[in-house]
Amino acid sequence: ALTDERTWYVTLDKYWKGKTADIDGMLDGMQSEIHKIDIQTSIEIVRKYWPKLTKLSKPKPGKKTDVTYLALDCGAGIGRVTQYVLGPMFDRVDLIEINAEFCKMCKQLIGNQKYFGTLINKSLHDFEPKNDCYHCIWC
């Protein structure tokens, strides 16, 4: 049994270090069963709870807006949710991920995308977001 916080995080660290830095690794070997439905459901959640903050409902081209829609992807892994859900809907997505190998792969996969913001390689316990900065915090 995991009886203390340190043991819990050491166990989680070992678990994730044993996973490959790809979609299959992020989904514990069940990419074909989970990826598509997870992305579809996640998109539905964003559309339901943030309908006015997604690019899909932003003003038409030519109309000016001063708002930049920001999201934070917590425990981002290789950026799978950012790539398929948050990135297409928000202007910028910052990502936080403790695993350095996942961060490296994330940069390779989506680091050149317009929506790619700051990639923070640290634990969520050591991260304090600025007040009123993000329209969506995805965990």
C-alpha cells in the first residue's frame, strides 16, 4: 500500500519512466481502443463548457478581438490532448509535464505549431499559475 506522499510520487515516476513517449505509451498500450473516443469526448467537453472560448466560435476573419484564448494542459505527456483537442480550439496552450523525455517528444511533435506556448518541465506541485491567466485548465 502507498502510505505516504513520497512513496506515491516515486511509484508514479517509475511507472511513467517505463512508458514510451508515444500515444500508445500515454494510453498504456491501448491506443486503438481509447485514443479516438477520448479525443472525441474531450472535444465535446470543451465545446460544452467553453463554447465562446473556442476558435470555432470566435469572430469571423476581419473582425478584431483583443482576447487571446489560453489553455493549460496539466500532465501533458507528449502533448496528445493539446495536439488534438486544445490546440485547434485555443489561441495558445501552455503545457506542464514532469517527465523530461515526454517534454522532448512533445516539442518534436507540436513545438512548431502556432498554438504551442510554454512547455514547463516540472511537477504540478511546484507550479503556480498566474491568477486569471487561463480560460481552461485541463487535467
